[in-house]
Amino acid sequence: MSTSIWWIRRDMRVTDNKALQSAAIDGTVVPLFVVDPRFEKAGLARRAFMFDALRSLDAATGGKLVLRYGDPAAEVSQMAKELGARTVHIASDFAPYGQARDQSVREALKKVDATFVESDSPYCVNPGTVLKDDGTPLKVFTPFYRRWSLVDFTSAVETRVSYADAVSHCQGYPDIDSSALNLPDAGEEAAWRRWDEWSPRLDAYQEERNNPGVDGTSMMSPYLRFGVVHPRQLIARLNGTSGADHYRRELAWREFYADVLFHQPRTMWENLQEKMNVLPRDTDAAAHARFEKFCAAQTGYPVVDAGIRQMLSTGMMHNRVRMIVASFLVKDLHLPWQWGARFFMEHLVDGDIASNNHGWQWTAGTGTDAAPFFRVFNPTSQSAKFDPTGTYLRRWIPELAELDNASIHEPSTLGLLAPSGYPEPMVDHAVERIEALARYKSVSGK
């Protein structure tokens, strides 16, 4: 029987995996994961979670997963040559680096008489598929969502998978000390255990998703990031409630941002709305000092500091809090959104370049479907509105835990009675809001 390679990337699961099923039809399967040197740039949380997910996947394949380190073009083609494999089965990658990498591997495989077979992707609908009638990309989410919703997508047809016996040159897992982090459990079983635990709250998702003090979100983002679950699997489990409909829209936002990046790769680090390029940003030594305080969760605004502490501790940050934190960096500190986006990508376990960077642009008013720049989040009122009992703040800022439900959102108003271990606000939000709007008016004329 022939041997095929399942090159694993963002599809770390054995269920509903079309690339794995395609490889199984072709012959006995060698599951291969190549640790690209580029991944060393990822933060500790994402690297630790990824290797834990791979360990779980290795167990699910009967210990047959092959781990190699190095340039994917060299490692994948070398494995194909060693095995005499004629096909390498993948879930397609649509991000700029992934496409360039895959083209290099494709060329290397030609030299050993092997080819790619693309059978899946991390998305329900592949980026570049949803278009206007004239064949051009959709630039606004709502019309994208309407057309995206009309595209049929199906699960994999499960067949028996025969994994090849142990392959030589399998390299071990790195020794990563993530003991200081409280990361989500990795692997398919953990993902579905979390879903089963949370899904009874799905009906209330639309109301609870903005409150960081309750268990209102599914926490599926790390599993989606690495393909431990596929979004079509989640959609198949949705009921017909308004909460489920809203959850489906959130999954579509992920696909929309991937589509935007696919059509305009420059937007990974550049403003989609180029007119915003002239908006004054602070980048001097004082700006860097403010950024250091921001990254150290020492802003003096409890909800901002709580969000950063949550991310540094767990690799996660509640979505509503992400927006508040991003607004504070861009509109209170007047720093480039790219600084915040890189900081998030360094620490988020679910760090996805399309969703993260276009989410930052949404808040910064420079992206597609962007919140207008003049919509400036007030971190204190946002905190009081979405965490009224201070549950979230008390969890992540214990030095404020004894304050009442009103004072905890703005402890500086207590004067001498304010907790001594928590800093004063580093800026005055009212003053910086006026400054942000003045800067916007100077370039927009509005």
C-alpha cells in the first residue's frame, strides 16, 4: 500500500478533517508537523499551547505523529523522499507568509516527484470565495455575511485511517516552562469538554458576551486558532436561538478578516484606510515610556490593567476588554495601533494575525467596518457598564477587591482612601479624548 503524508498546520484534530481523510484514501498516513523556525517569534503562551495540542494529537494517532524542526520546504520534501510518498495532504493556508511558504514547499516537492493535495482550510468558506456580482471583494461585513451564509459547506466523510509505523528521525518536544501561565487545556477532548460545559449558556450569548465578569463566551478561540476544532463543527452544534445566531456571526467575522487579509496582504501591518496614515501618532521616547507602563498593567485604569493582567497570566483577554484596552492605547495614549497589535500577538494564545490586526484597526478607526475614530471608549464608564459588580476587576486586581461596586472602577476618586498599592491614572481620559478628537479633526476636516 502506498504512503501519504498529512502535513499538519492549523488542523490539529482527527475528527472532521478533510486533509486527513484525503490522505487516508491515498494510503497509510504519516502525520507530520514541521516546527518552522519562524514560530520562535510566537510568545510563550502560544508555543506552549501548540506543543500541548500536538502531544494530544500524537496520542490520538496512536503515537504516530512525526515532529521535525527546520525549513518546511526542506523537511517536507525530505520526508516525502524518505517515504517514497507521492502526495502531501494539507489544509490550505491563506495568510501571506503561509502562501509564500507553501509555494516554496510545492516547488521542493516537484524535485522528489511529489505533489500537494489541498482538501480543507481553517475556514468554513475559503478566503477569496465570497465576492460581489462583479467579482470584486466585499469590503463591509454585513453584505459579506449575507453572501457567506449562502455558501454550502460540508463536514468530512469519515473513513478508516491507517497510520504508518514509526518513522525515523522523529524529533522530540522542546522543554517549555509555562508553569507561570494558566493556559487552557489543549486537545480535542479538552475543547469539546469546554464546549459541553459552556453551551447551555448559548441562548444568552448575545446578552452575556460583553460582560467579562461572567462565563459568557465559549473560549473556543485557541482551539480555532490551531484547528483543534473547525468552525463548521461549532456551527453544526448551534441551535436556532438569537444567541446562536449571534455566535454564528462572530465566527463569520473571523472569516471576513481572513478574507480582507487575503485580498489586501499589506493590511497586516498597514492601515486599510490609507487616509488615516497622516493621523499624528506619538513615537518619541515619552511615548515608549507610556507604552512600557501600558504593557506592565500600570495605567491606573482598572479595566485596562485587568485585561492586560489576564492576558499575561492566561494568554487570553475578554473580547469587550480587548476593545477597551485597544481604544486606550490608540486614543488615550496616542500610540500606533501596531504597537498594541504586536504586544497582543506576543502574548495571546489565540493570536491570529488576521483577526488580531484587523480587530485593532477596527478600534483604531483605520480598518474595514471600523468604529469611527471619534468613538472613544471611556474606560471607566465601559467598566461600570459591563462589569457592574466589579467581579472581573476583583479577580485580576486583588488590591482593589475590598472596594465597593462603584469605587472599584475609579479608585483614584477616593483620594487618600484609595488603595496605596494601585497607581494613579497615568493620563486624564477627558483631556486625552479632546486631544484625540483634535488630531482627527486636523486630518479629516470634520
